[in-house]
Amino acid sequence: MALGTPSDNFYRAEMGVHFSRVGDGFIPDATTTEEANVFMCRGLEMGTVNQNYISTLDSLLEHLFLPSLGYDSRRYSQAEQERLKKKEDGNHVVNTRDEFYSALMRLSGVMKQTSEQLEGTVTLSPPDLPCSISSVMEENLNNVALMTSIQATASSWFTNLSAALANQLQAEPKGKGPLAEISYWRERHANLSALDEQLKRGYVQDIIKVNSQVDNSLDYLRHDIHKYFLEAKDNARFLTTVDRHMKNITFGTTFALVTETIPNLMVALRMVWIISRYYNTDERMVPLLEKIAWQLCQRVKRIIDIKRLFQDPPEVVMEKCLKAKKMLETWKSSYFTTRAKIEESGRDSRWEFDRKRLFDRTDYMSSICGDLANVAKTLHEFHSIFTSDLKNVTGEVKLIGDILAKVDNLKSPIINFRESPFDKVNTSAWNRIMEWFSYEVNNIEQETINFINESFKKLRSAEAAYDLFHKFKNIRSRKSINEEMMKRFNDILLQFSKEVERVERIYREKKKAPPVSKSDPPVVGAIRWARMLLHKMKDTVLKLAGMPEFLHTDTGRKARGKYLYAGRSLKAYEESKYHAWVDHAEHVVAALLKKSLIVKASSRTSSVYMEREAFERVCKLVSGNRNLYRYGRMSIAETDGEQNLSYRSHAKNAKGVLIDMRVRYLVNFDSELLEIACEARSLEHLGYHIPVLTRNLALQIDKYLGAQYKLQLMVDRYHLLLDSLNVAEIKLLDHHLKELRRIMKPGISRLNWYTLGITEFATKCMHEYFEELSQNRSYTLRRLVTTYRAMSPMLTKIEGLVVNTNTGKACKLAPYYQYWEEIVYDTIRQVCCC
């Protein structure tokens, strides 16, 4: 037992147990056996060793470290693979692991070689001879004791060397891969090198030379050992040139990397075949090529694991299987390419080996990869057809879900296949699965074709049908499904012809009174309606125009002819509406703008209400223009109602002065001008040319409405104040009223809407009259206030004359006070009511 550094007795013991401290600090004291077991296991590691420490280390490498770093253990999850792809040093991590794995393999080989050399080392120690060997051969042969000792030593050496050579010749590579072949020749070279070096020692040469005079077996054995040593040295040296390629084949992270490596590997093997003195025979090259083929097959078998293969999306599975198939095919094609180059040179040995041994299994596995890729492709094609877009177009959610369930069920027999499909003994079972798969695929194809036919029959729009057709056309789907889709284009053309006929019927029925949006004027609304019908057909035509069937089939030509006829009719309708409006607008605008600003109206007429209705309609059309809408609405509000347009007839003839209260004024602005302006603006947005006069109206409509608003405000205030006057006030203000009518007269006779000073005219009318009226009322109000204030002293004076008191509270005069209070109250009430 030892603490710290092991003692010599520890190394001499046949078996030992060691404990190693783990972590820092002290191990806690335990109060029970259970706690002691827990604390000790946490703080200590234990193990056993024997005298063969190198074998123990080699066993740890072979059974613990190498399997944990081997390709089988490196199955990254999907998340880890994505992380390594995105991470900049992801490839560096993988390459470092592979390099470390390769270094451990080399260390394991060195350990095995060292262990074998220690356990089975042939040591040719100097013999204990009775005398030294003489340079004269006769003397040595005559010395019986010397010859006896030399022959005994040579016999012992021969036995040991023969056994060591036999072990080397009988040894096999420790593994089925190509790296095992390289390691085998390296180990063989190292072992034979040790024997060859000992045979070159001086005393060994002397003994062999003397002994050869009586027995040549040891000399022949020496030549054999040297021959095999040179072979091992040459083979190890040449195989080192392909070591890097062998590592890529064994540890490469992707099929693509291995596929790129195979041609370079074949070039390197060709150089070995041409230059090497020993690796240029079938006995040497065929096993190496066979090991390479085995390694490729093992890679495919590990990665293409049918139990987990279809956990990935079909397109990923298809890509993986196709890359595996390409790798196996590249192996065979590179072999034949190298063979052709060697034969073309005509100088080297023929590159012709047993093809069954090299390609029988790889060809079979390539066909299995092709079957799996076809399965994945079929799943991908069906899933590409039955997408959420197809569900939205057809509305057949349940039916599509049922078909997809059948599609997903196609992979179940493959996933549940108990044996490996890559083993040829399972060929019959695998072929039965593929036959079942083809049968089910045909059934699903027929069901899909029926679904497509029914879907096209239910589609109400040619454009929607074309979108569905185009979607199927761009999908890499099954050949039979694509062919069936091509037949549906004729149905789309027939549906389009029906839609064109429907548009023509709508046009004929509603062209005299087309449906117009509330936000559009009549002419613009009609043109927009016609364009909507045209664009409804045009959108579909633009899509169909890319198909040759639309131009080169009878059905397509008929549909195109109907479209052109309907389109020309709609364009002619637009032009007729536009030209009719232009002719009407030019005539109406010129006539309406020449009208006077104000007209007299003796009573409320229906034309005023027509104007109100027109304004309401036009204001809706221009609701987007705040100025137009404000002016139009205020004009209506100020002129609307019984009060504004009513007239008072209580004025009477007073002392020969007769005031005709029936005279009313109206702003002579026709609402049709506003409507024409709206039409002009909208038509210009549609791309039509607007005449100059109409265009100027549209540009100045805000100015016209502002002037109309000012005039209407002036007229409304005139009517409002006129209606508030009583007979006495009318008589009093007769001169001012005549003056006001004189000022307003130019607006009735001379001024029109071409006049530049319309706003100034309205302002002048209001200013001349209402300023004087305001001053007169202020004067009258002051007089009334003065009179009212003089009543109280006068009543006090009457009290003094009647009852000889001046209190202002005489009871005898209470009825008199009440009389005057009632008069004052009635007067104030009448003034307020007027």
C-alpha cells in the first residue's frame, strides 16, 4: 500500500487497486455507512491495474475513447446541426474532432505495436561463446566447442525468428476499412524493421556466416526477413500518400465531401499501382479496393437509417439519398475512368479486377438509395400539390386531409421494415414493399386526378381556375397529374367565354342607367363602370396570353374574339360618354357663367328647392374637397327653410308710402357648374383631355363658390333684417332701402360670373346699408333710454300735484303706476319679439 507516488512493490504486484482524488477541499466526515459511500464516491475515483500497463491503456483507448469519438456516436440533433452550420467555427469543431480521433487511432496502434514487441520481442543477445570467432574460417570450423555453441545459438535464433516472421505473415488487418490496411502495413514495417536491424549487428553477422558453412537455414531466413521488411516499408510508404483520402472516406462529415474525394483517391491509387514494386498486383490492390467499397457501404448504412430517415422532411430525405447514390455511383465511375486512362497509356499493367467483389454490394445499395429517393420524391410531390393554398382555392379541407393521410401512410412499411434493406438477403422482402408502394401511389394518383377534375368543375371564375392551373403547372408533380392538368386548360377557355358573354349581357342591360358609386359624378361613374367590366376580362386575358393554347386552338381563338368584341364595345361606350359630356359642358359653362349674379324672386318657387337638391347631390360628389363642401353646405344652410324664403305681408300703405315686401333676391349660381367641375377633375384623373373653358372652371371652382358664399350671405342678411322691420321702421328707412336697392342693381343687370370684383361687390352692399342701419338704431335706442329714465321724475311730480307728496309710493296712485308699467312691459315685449 502506498500514498502519493506508487512504490516499487506496487509495480511488481500482479494486480493493484488505485484511488484518485477528485476535486478540491476535504471530504466531509460521515456519520453512517450510507453517507460514507456517497461522500467517498463523490470525492474519489478508483480503478484496477495489472503489470501490463500498456495493454490496459490500449484497452481504454479501444473500448472507451475511440467509440465515443467514432462516426457512429456523432449523431447530432437537428438543432445542433443548425447551430454548427450557423456558427463560424462549426466546421473547425468537426475537423478538430476528426483529427483528434485519428491521432488516438495512431496512438492505439503504437500501443499495440509496443505491447506486441514487449511481449513477443525476439532479442538476439550476444551468445556466451567459449572463445572469440576467428577471422580464419578453418580455425572456427576445427574448434568443436565453438561450433557447438554457434550451432546451438543459431538454432535458437532460427526458432525465434521463424516464429516472429510467421506471426507477421499470418497477421491480419484489425478492421475492415482502408485505414486498417494502412495501419497493418505500418505495424508490419515496424516489427520487421526491429528484426532486420538486429540481424545487421556484427556478432549476429559473424555467427550466421560461420553457421552457414554447415547450415544455411538461418541465412535464408535472414534474407526472407529482409525481403518482407522491404515490402512492408515500400507498402507503408506508398499507402501514406492515400492516407488523407482514406480519412475523408472514413470520417468525412458529408456525402458530398466523400464524393469529391473518390476521384482524387483513384488518381493516388493509380500512382501506387504504377510506381509501387509490391502493390501492383491483384492480390494487393483488390483487398484494398474492397475495403474502400466496404467503408463506403458502411457509411451509407449508418446514415441512411430507415428507422429515423423519414423523421426529416421529404425534400431533405430525397437530397440525402440522392447524394448517397451519387457517392456510390462515383466510386464505380471513377474506377472505370482510371482503368481507361491506364489502358490509354499502354505502358502499365491492366487495371482489371474482380468487379463483383468491388461493385456488387455498392450497386445494390445504390439501387436501394434510388428507391428511397423515389419514395421521398413521391411524398414531396404530393405534399407540394395539397398545400394550404389549394385548400383555400377549392375549399375541400377534409378531402385534402384524407389524401394527405394516405400519402403519409406510404412510408409506414418502410419505417417498420425489421431488417436492413441494404442486405441482399432481404431483396425479396424489399421488392414486395416497393411493389405495394407503386400500387398505392397509382391509386392516390387516380384519386388526385379525380379531385382535380371535380375542382375545376366547381370553380366559378376563369381567373381562379387559371391560378389553380398555373400552380399545378409550376409544381414538380407526378407525370400523370401534370398531363391531366394540361387537359384542363380547354375548360378554362370555355369558362372564360362564358364570363365574356356575361359581361356583354350586363353591359347591354345597364348601359343606359349604369350603377354609379355615390362618390362619383354621373359621367365619371358610367366610365368607371365600363372600365371595371373591361378590366374584369382583361386581367384574365393577360394571364391566359402566356399559354400557346390561347392563340393556336379553336377554343382559344373563339374566346379571344369574344373578348375583343366586348372590349371594343366598352371602349366605344366610354368615348361616347366622354364626347357627349364635352359638347354639353362647353355649351352650358359658357351660358351659365354669363348669367347675372343676383335675380329677383317674387315668391318661393320650386326652382329654389331644385337648387337645394342639386347642391346636396353635388356636395356629396365633392366631399373630398373641403372648400367645395364648405361653400356648398353653407349656401344651402343659409337659404334653406321657411323662415329665410318666406315673406312678410304685414307692411301696409302708410301716408302714401307703399313698401312692397314681396321682392326677394336669389344668388344666380347654377349647381350644374359645380357638377361639371367635379366631372372635369375626375375625367382628368382618368386620363381624358379637358377643354380649356371647362378646365378653367374646374381650376377656379373654389373662387366661384367663395363668391357665391359671400353673395348668399349678403342676400340672407338683407332678407333677415328686412323681415325684422315694422311699418314705422320701413317708413323711416325708406330712403336707405332705395339706396341699397340701387347699389344691388348692378348684380341683377350688369355683373356676371366672369366679373373679377364679385366679392368686393357683396362687401360693398353690406357695408353701405348695414352701417347706416346700425347707426340709426343706436340713435333710436339712446332716445328711448332717455325717455324711460325721465318717466320716474314726471310720475313723482304728478304725485305732488295730486296728493301733495313726493315719495313715489303713494297708495292712491298705485293703479296709475301699474298702468304705465304695463305699457312699458308691452313695449319691451314687442321689441324683443320683433
